[in-house]
Amino acid sequence: FGAEPWTQAMRKEIERRLGITALDIYGLSEVMGPGVAMECLETTDGPTIWEDHFYPEIVNPHDGTPLADGEHGELLFTTLTKEALPVIRYRTRDLTRLLPGTARTMRRMDRISGRSDDMLIIRGVN
């Protein structure tokens, strides 16, 4: 429905009005689309990251040090199958955490809780 997160109330309303099960999809045009993670229909408990195509990491947003699964930090992606222009340790600026897989063996990501930097620099001015 768009590039913005939804609340559970919004999700339930969409499902009720359209008679569907709505799934959360996470994607970045900079990395490769249409998405790098998608909820499983069986669980709808957070997007499963397609780890056969992307390697996710969580780092401290201030100094870039790696954090363990389950810790909250900034999400990074490395593409594994993009050949012409691979992306290596791309900082998304999205804050989340990595969780164990449920319906699939690949890890899930929690909801995006915010951004580490929302500043735009236009012609050298912020």
C-alpha cells in the first residue's frame, strides 16, 4: 500500500474491508527490489529476510560496531546475488533487530522503530 509502516489497527481495517490477509513487505530501491523481506502467510509475525539473496547485519548506529541477533540497532544489507552492481554493507538507517525464523529457517526482522538519520543534504546544505 505504500512505503510507510502501518499500525495493527490499520492492518486489521484493511483486512476487514478488503477481505484479505495483509502482509508486511520490506524493500529498498537502493538494494534491489521489489523486497528484501516479507511476512509469511502462516505466521504474519514480521518479515522474513530472503537470506539466500541478502546478508543482513545489525550495527550500533553511532560507531558501526556489529551487534548480536536480538539487539536493537541499524540494519545493513549486503547483496549476495546482484552481479552488475553489488551492494556491500549498505546502511539503511532503519532501526530494528534480527529475530529467529518461525515459518522459515531464515531470520526475521522486527518492525522498524525509527531511523538513525533522517537528514537530507541538498546542494551541500542540510
